[in-house]
Amino acid sequence: MGPARKIFFVMLALAVALCVGSVAQAQDSGFVVENVPNIIGVGVGVAPDYQGSDDYTGMAAPFGRYTFENTERYVQLLATTFYVNLVDDPVMRLGPLVNYRFGRDDDVDDEVVKNMEEIDGTVEAGLFAGLTFRNQRDPRKRFLTSVEFLQDVGDGHEGYTISLSARYWHPWSKTVDVTIGGGFTYADDDYMSTYFGVSPADSTRTGLPVFDAEGGIKSVKIIPGIMVHLSRSWHVGGGLRYQLLLSDAKDSPVVDDRGDSNQIVATVAVAYSW
């Protein structure tokens, strides 16, 4: 597996699992250090070689966030995804996002899948929105919801995805926060066909049966995590994301014959905030 693909998978894992890029008034994937609007950090972890793979690889990726002074507006990089929150509100979040999605090439470990037609990397753009509900007595207790829409604009898969998620944070002690989250992703016909379909040409090259993947609920996920605040500026965290592929993603020969519908991502990260 090439270095670029390794970086992509950890970036994706951090973004949807325990990316610690959302510090103050955090988004659905992140932790909160009250009154600390800015952060930089790096995470490392293990994740599947590609969507549906049963081979795992180690990875590393940075993240960051900057909040504009005296507002709730911010810019944020979570792995390959860049967010711009345009709403100056402590509860609502809304704005554009851009994501780079790497493709799948012959660097994958699976000896059969590597012979399939390569999938080019692509740029996706869309919108995100979310709500944050905080306990008035203890703002470390909070419930967050989020929805993201991404449309391919780089002619990679030419489709779109819609992801909904929710997360609850609870202070375990003065210096430790724990979290549990979950959600699901819908993908349309074009996306599913690109990443989970097997064309007649692919079938000839690999021996896998022809498979026409149609749109549907691509996956559901559960995300437990923990965050330890070493000081007001330094933090370390760890998380586990269990994702189950569903519908035609699960039934695809790429997954059913050569991979695994159970996808696990484990990450740890260190961050500096100010």
C-alpha cells in the first residue's frame, strides 16, 4: 500500500472516528476543552487497506482548527476534509466543506482486488450542518448531531453521500472525558458502483462475479472514545470505530469474497490547544 493511501485512510478514520480537531464548541467528531478555540495535533492508527478490506495498515495524519476572535465561526481541517462554519451561534453549525477522496490502485494488499480497474482520486464538495446541546451546569456534558452532504466534483465516482451522526460526551473525572457516538452513511448508485461494483472487464481479470452495486445505506458505525487532558494546553485521546457495511456494499464480491463487512479503526492522538 502506497504512502498516500495510508495517509488517506488514517485521515478518514480520524475524521469520522475520534479526530480531535474540534476542541472548543466541538463538532460531532472531537473533544471539548472549554474556552480553547484553536488546536493543532497529529493522530496515528490502524485501518482497513481500502473500503471493505480485511487487511490492515498503520497510518498517521495531522489536524487543526482556528476560531475567529469573538465569534463561533471557524475553519477546520480534519484529515482530507476542510470545513468552514459560517454561523456565529453557540448551538448551530452550518457551512461548506471540501474533501479529497483517494482512489484504489494496485498498491492494495489483496492479490485479486489489485487487478481490478484503478479508481482515481477525486475532490468532493458539499455542505454540513449540526447542533450542539450543552448542559448548563456542566458544559463538558454535551450532545451533538451532524449531517454532511458530499458530491463528487472531480469525476472520480460522480456520485454523492449523505452522512448523519450523533455523539454524547461525558466527564468521567476532572481530567478525563468519555464519549460514545454513532451514525450511518447513504451512498447513491454512482458511488456504490465505483467502489463496490465488479464490471465485466474486472470479472475477466479477477475471476470475481459481475456485480452491479446500487445505492442504499452503505454503512452504520459505533464510535467509543476517551480523552485525557494533561493540562489546559496538552491533550491525548484514543478511540475505536466499528463500522458495518450494509446493502450492496456488504454483498459486493470485493467485500464478501475478498474482504470483510466488519471494519475496525483504532486511533490515538496528541493535541496542543490555545
